Amino acid sequence: MSQPLTGRTPKPKYDVVLVGGGIMSATLATLLHEFDPNLEIAIFERLGRFAKESTAAWNNAGTGHSAFCELNYTPEKPDGTIDISKAESIAEQFEISKQFWSYLISKGYIQNPKDFINSCPHMSLVFGEKDAEYLKKRYDKMTQSTLFQGMQFSSDHEKLREWIPLVMRKRNATEIMAATKMDLGTDVNFGTLTRKMGRHLMLDSNVELFLYHEVKDIDPKADGKWGVKIKDRINNHKQDVVADFVFIGAGGYALPLLDSSDIKESEGYGGFPVSGQWLVTHNQDLVEQHQAKVYTQATVDAPPMSVPHLDLRIIDGKKALLFGPFAGFSTKFLKEGSYLDLPESVNTKNIRSLFGAWWHNLPLTKYLIQQVAMNKAQRIQHLREFIKDAKEEDWELKVAGQRVQIIKKDEKEGGKLEFGTEVVVNKAGTIASLLGASPGASTAVYAMLNVLERCFPEKLNGEWKDKLIEMIPSYGQKLSGNPELTLKMRDYTKEKLELEY
């Protein structure tokens, strides 16, 4: 039944309250509704539309992160061997996402998969003899894994010209280059996907969606439930809602809300906000010469989220190229947040962590200052490392999303900067929060299943188990080392999601 998203008053009590209208909350709400349609669930989003922050198309790279091209997921160990364990883990997590989206398509909950996911080869590209040797070792190791079968490697200029003609223009024939290519890669518009899920929840479930409703505080109650303070930003009306279970999927604002809950597990966490910018071109002559996502090595002292890449994007049916990201700095925790977010997040529980992380990451601070100081012409010079004859007039600067990198307590260093995604859950399993950035949206289904495993273990292994296997057929089984199951799942998702690799 259709329901308006504004102008309503929330009920005083819900089984589940989800904070934030991004892909995490939409995914968790859909999972919970499938498991138990009678659950009373509310989603509160502070802005006027779902997926306007980190999930929005231009606020992330749209890479279906499956570890095909991201070199930071395959480090070289001191003995010279390549560790692909993290790459395998992330590849498996993205396969779980594809299975869940395929289920939504097969049930008719969402339609037209090409609106949000399209085939797009993923490539790693390196320059110089040392990195070329590394890439070849990486390729040899990865192709031993079931998950990376089909990966191609080449250091031949003619082959590279076939794969990435735009990048190979004006190249010196003696330049040492090497690349790998995976045709199974995808470009994903997570914003469109989230809104499709939100529309399904609004029209075909009893999940209640509230826009312009900001969660200001989360307090524990004596009976083990949670008091959630909500502000209606249109009518300036404040209300308290009680919930049995709360999930905080509010992007950068998850950190202060988690801190307000006073759970022991939140102690010592801090946040370091990093913004970003892209160079974008809609020149179709250029776009047609670059039909891939191409990642290279990060520069020294750059955070993993700043790995340079030149990507094909397909947003609302239109193709564009994106280059970056260029790091920026703002004290805001959200793109549409407050400049007081960072200073107001500092407290006696996390100040040691924050100072320790800052002290041990001085090169990162210097890197960010250099990035912020760059003008467009300097950014174009970086682009010319990829496209030798790039013209400034073909490219525009676009502000990307705001990320809050996790800072955790560390006994040795005081605080440690983390670049991954982390789920924080209290001992009772009644409140959970997602912190961090990459790989983020690509692994939303895995992350939300992790929340359910930790907060509803008896139900997930009991009455919800059959539905779980229907949604995620490979659940509980590892794809790596299981070629038959991997092929079966990839054939299934390729058909349902209309992929064309």
C-alpha cells in the first residue's frame, strides 16, 4: 500500500528502527521484511530523498568492488609472495550482493537491472619494470583461485591499445607498462538501486519510510529497549520513539550517534573526515575509447580511497568518464553536514585515539594539504599520466562524497586509522552500526548479513534459514576452491542481472 514519506507522525514503538536512507538501511530493511513481514520497521532519513549522501552515484566510483582491479587488496609480502586472501574475501562478498539483487529481480520487487548495474571490465594498470613484475606475480597467484578465472595479463602495447585505446594514445613505444583485465567487472549505480529497494518497501511492505526526519540521539532504556529522539525537519517537531533493535547506517553521522548510545563497544572510536573530487568528461568521443574501469598504484602516503583510476560510468543511461579521486578535507562528517561535526565528535573517550592516529599519520596530513591546494590545471597534469593529450576544456571538476575513516583505540600507538568497513554491535545484540568506507556499498549485503548473524543468530539459523538460502543460494559455502558452485552462481546472476560479459 502506498504511503507518503512526509507529513506523517511516527508511531511511538517499533520492533526495528533504521537510521539513514542509504544502501545499508535499505538492504537490512528488505532482508528483515523478507524474513518476517510482520516486523514493524521504520527508516528515518534526514534528507528529502533516499541515497543522497555516500550512496549517491557521483559520490562514489560505482565500482562493483570484487577485488579484480584494486591493487591494495593484494599486497606483496616481505618474502615476495602475493597475499590474495583479502581479495578473495571481497570477491565472495560481492557475489553475495549479486545473488541478493538477482533474488529481488526474480521476485519482481525491482525491475530493469540495467538501470543500476552494467558489465564493465575491471583492469589494473601499472608503469615501470618493478610494478610490472609485481602485477605479473599477482596475476599468476590470482588465476590459481576459482574467483579470478578468466583474468588476462599483457605487457604488449598492441594488446593494451586494444583494451584501453584512450590511455595508449601518444604513448612512447619503449614505455614499460602492464595490465590485467577481468571482463566480469561491473559498474553499479548504488543510488538508483537503493531507491528501487526503497520504492518496493514503500509500496509493497509495512516498512515505514520517513524523509526529513533526523535521529538526534539514541539512549538505552531500563528495560533493554532503545529511546530514539527524532526531529521532523519540516515541522520542527520532536518526538521520542522506542525500538527493540536499532541499526545506525547514517554514513559519517553513524559515529556521533553510536557514541550517544553509550555502549561499551563504541569507546575509543573516532573519525577522520576525507572528501573527494573527480574530473569528469561527457565527451562521447573520449568515452567510446575507454570502456573499462582502470585502477593503478596509490602514490606514497596516499590513503587507499585515493588510488588513481579512470572509470567508465553509466548513470541514468548516460555514459561518462571519471578520473580521480582527488582527496580533500572538510570537518563535515556528511556532504550536507555541519562544519562542527569533527570538533563536536571529540570527547574524553576518544581523544587519545584521535591524537595517536594523527601523530602516526603525519605524511597523510601532508598529502591531504597538498591535494587540497591543487588547482584544476594541476589535476589535469595528473590525468595526463593516464591520457597523454587530455585537454582541460573536456573535463569538469565534480565534488564527490564525504567519508569518515575510522580511528580505533590501539594500545601501542594510542589510535590507529582504519580504511575498511566495520560493524559495531553491543553485547546484547540490540544495536548495531556500520562505520568506515571502502569497499562499502558493494558489500552491503554481506555487511547486513553480518549484523543479522550477530544480532539474530537463533532466528537466522532457525526459522529464517530457508528464506536466507532462497535469497543467497551460496550462503554458508565458500566459492573459492569450488569451481562448480562459482560457475553456477555467476551464470544465475548474469542471467537475472542481464550482464553482458
